[in-house]
Amino acid sequence: MGEAYRTFGQFILFKEILTDELGHLYRAGEFDANGVKRTVWLRLFDAKGMSSAEVNDTFEMARKVSDLLQAANVAAGVTYHTENGVPAMAFDYNASQPLSLLFEKVKEEGFPVPVDNALLIMEKLALGLSSGLVLESGGQALAHGFLHPGMVVVTNDGEGIISGFGVGESLLGLLDQPEVAEKVKPYLAPEVLVNRTAGKKGDVYSLGAILFQLLTNSTLPSDPEARTAAIDNAEMAYDEEPIPDDIKALLTRSLAALPENRFSSAADFKKQLDKLLYGGNYSPTTFNLALFMDRLFRSDIEQDELDRRAEAQVDVQPYLKPEPEEEPIEATGTAKPAQSKGFYLGLAAALVVILSLIGFWAFRGSGQKEPVLTAEEITAQRAAQEERIRVLATRLVDEKMQEQEAKIRGELEQSQQRIEDLQKKLQDSQRRTISQAEKKQAKEELQRQIEAEKEKQRQQEAALERERLQAEADAQKEAEAKAQQELAAAEPKTPTTAAAEAQPTITPEVLKPTPAPVTVTENQFVEPSDVDTLAAIIKEEAVKWPSTAKRARRQGMVIVQATVDASGHVVSVKVLRADETGFGIPEAVTDAVKKYLFKPGTKDGVKIKTHATVTKRYSFR
């Protein structure tokens, strides 16, 4: 075993990711006698002063919630555990970073979150909270109750995921612990600090607190009395300018001191946020958020990829709990002296060894055929050879793509910087005192330039994906050829006796790798909640809106579900929501999405088929 890990019940603690006021967060492996079953985020609620009993008491209800609450921006595969009195929550791991670490990293690097990315993260979190409102708890719509950055992860491909539904209210007891209370208070509404009760409007306040930190790179004051001044004087960390009026209005209403002055729920918050996101001044995309995460966490992402490959191969045997030993059964007959018994057993063993050696040399000299391999031995050889080819192919792909990826990634970063500069110019042009006609002209020109840069980004991503696919094909052939050479070199030389020459020489066939039987196969369908990485758009197709739709002066949204195969192509599209079913609007969106190109989703390192959700908003007014 290369490295000794600690365990927590049925989990191997691979890496400690975070220590915060809630306890510890690990990347861990859930295992049994057959190996590591899945990789998880494992949150231990073991902070100093944590009431383990209160948290444990919520687990029964939390399990029911997790069974019912299945949504894209909510943690999937949630299970709850207690070991030696320490409560814990596990959920499916995806390549991501805790929001707490994101906040730490942007301060450390001096690299604030761009406003578009900040708003997009908030949309993801609001959507996750809105998903819980369809459930009831105690006669009220389900609230989270403790939306803390340690309960949120932002994926490397641009999604936001919330964990902890059902246990949030039990964590409010941390307010009684002076050493952690000051770190918890900034994310909680004034009335929650007093009555310790979860509610929809308390969640809205928590959304506002996180938005404030994303924009300003600082937390709200823990003292509610000081928060009004902090909000009034807040500046954007990204450009040290005052927060734009439209965002300021959203922020102020979310952080209203009185609950009745806030948005009624996360869904109401999201509705107002969507007007900002898709009203023209901001142009958030999941791709840009993913690019920001890559730039901020590049070295961490690369190291995590290497670590996860090693973790998937960990031998679990040392971590299995030993089976209870059977009680010895006394012999009923008369026992013989131990020394005499040992003597005869030793003599028998010696005879077996001597006879085996005689048989071996007799066989060597007889010119008989070598023994035939059993089915198990053949299977073992096949598996070993497939693994050698897979490892070699992966290394070759990495070597071939390293330089090309660095080049294109650098171009993408430059393109993203140009987009951000253009967006800032667009905002500045809308603030200047010029005529409406000049504003409109400037806006159209800058938006045209932004769209041109985005199209260039999509083409570069598509080119990179084509390069990778070709590199994988070339590497596969090269790996198989090298494996053939290794096998030929390892083939034992046969004796130059007449008997040996009479035996036909069998050249071992190079076995082409097949997916491991315990994991998924390529292009196998996997639900989005079970994948390791979601399918991500790398090339869009513009929607060709029908002229009848434009004349109808409608506005609204179409949400579709695309089924994306292992090659990144869309094989089918299903309409999930259409605010307007006439005028050919849903059909136009469907036709466009069918021509999208995606980076395929993966499971256990294998490209799979899965669903991806695409949202298109329109306004013809």
C-alpha cells in the first residue's frame, strides 16, 4: 500500500479539502470488499462546540428529503452516517471546489470574481433552493436554513451545487459557540440570529450575503446593525467601482433587515435575477464560469486528476474490518502428543517437496507440452494487458495534448479578457450622458464585438476537442503496437530439441482494451446526477427565430433537455418548458440545439451518454 489513509466507517479519507467552522470536508471513497464503490464529498460535522446529538436527530428527516429532492443544483447520492458519535453527510463527488475555498483563493490571488460569473453562481444557487420549495416540512415549504459557503460547491465546469437540506436548522446551535459564531453570523438573517428558525426569507438573506461577498470580496459584518452602512458603501472588487444600480437594487432587497421587505422566496429572487442576466447588460455563460474556475484552480485541478487516478486503484483489503474469529472446537478423541504430530507433518511436507522436484525435472526432460492456462489465468493476463495499454494510451494522449492545450488555453484566456473589457465598455457607455440613439448604436456595436469573441472561443474549444479525439485514436494504435512488442520480447525461448521444434509456435495476439466490467462502458447512458463530469457546450448554433414569432412581440423562455452521446453530438432533444408553444418558438430552439457540440460527460474516466439542459430566453419587443 503506497499511502496509509484514515477511515471513517465505510469511507477511506483520501484528502482533507477544508477545515471550517462546521468541521472537516474530505474527498473520500466509499468501499466494500470489492473495492472503492464511489468517490464522495464527506462532510464531518465535528467542529468544536457542535451538538452532535442535535445533528443526528435530523438525519431521519434529512434522508427522506434527499430521497425526494432530486435536482441539478442539489447534491445527489446523499447519505448520512454516524461513527464514534460524529455525524457526517456524504454525497456524490464531482470535480469542483467548495465556495469557501473559492473565496479564499480570490483573496490570495488578487483575482476577483467577474460580475457575470458572480451572477451566474447566484442563479445556480437560487435554482437549487427553489427546487426545495416544492416539498413541505412542518406544514411549510422546505427551507435550507443554513446556506453557508461550506455547504456549497462550484464545479470546474460551471455549476453550483447545494448540500445539507434537512440538517441546516440543527447547525444554528453554533451561534452559541463564541469561537465560531462570528464566522457564521454574516450569512444569517437578523431574525434567524434571534429565533434560530429556518425559513424561506432567511434563505433569501443568505443568498444576498453570498452575492455581497462575490461582488465585494468581503463578508457582511457579523453585527446586523453595521450591515446597512456596509451595503450602502459597497464597491465592486473586480473594478473598484460602485455596484451598478440594477444589482444594488437586487442586493438591497435581498438583505433587507425586515423579512417582509425581502423577496418572498428564492424563486422570487431568481425571477428578478433572471431579468438582469438576460436583459442585455450582462452576458453570463457556463463556459466563462468554467474558464474562470480553470484559471483560478489550474494547479489544483491537475493535481486532483492525478490523485483520483491513484485513489481509484487503492487496495481496500487493509481497511476492511477483520471477520470475527471462530471459536476453536475441541477434539472428542484422545489427543496425540503434539511433538509426535509435528514430526509426521514435517516428514509429509518434506516428501511432497521431494516428489514435486522429481516431477518437475522429469517433466523438463521429457519434452512434454507446457501446461494449458486456466480460464482465470487467461482473464488475469487479459486484464493486466488491457491496463498496460490503457495507462500507456493515457500517457501518450497527455504528452501529445499538453502543448496544444496550453496554446489554445492561452488564446482562450486572452479572448476572455477581451470580452470582459468589452463588457465593461458596454456598461460604461450605458452610464454616460449621451443620446438614446448613441447609446443604442454603441450597445449594438459592443455586443457585436462580444458575440464575435464568443464565437471565436467556441471555435477554439471545438478545435481542441477534435485534436484530443485524434490524439486518443493515435495513442490507442501506438499503445497496442508497443504492447505487441513487449509481448514478443517477453516470449520465452523454446529449447532447440527435436521435441521442442515439433511444437508449433503460437504468437500471442494483442488484446484490444475493453471497458472494465465493474464500471460503465463508453456511450452507456448515465443520469446527470450520477456522472463525474457533466456534458458541457463547446459549440452553439444560433437560433433562427421564425418571422411570425418576431412579429408576435413575445418574450419568455424555452428549456430543453438534450441527450448527448459519447462523441459530444446531440442525439435527441425534449422540450421541458416553453412559455409560448405557438409561432414555432420551441421548434426553433429544438432545431438549434440539435446542432450543438458538447464536451461529453464522463463516469469513471469513460465518456458516456447523458442529458444536458439548455435554456434559451427570447424577447421580440
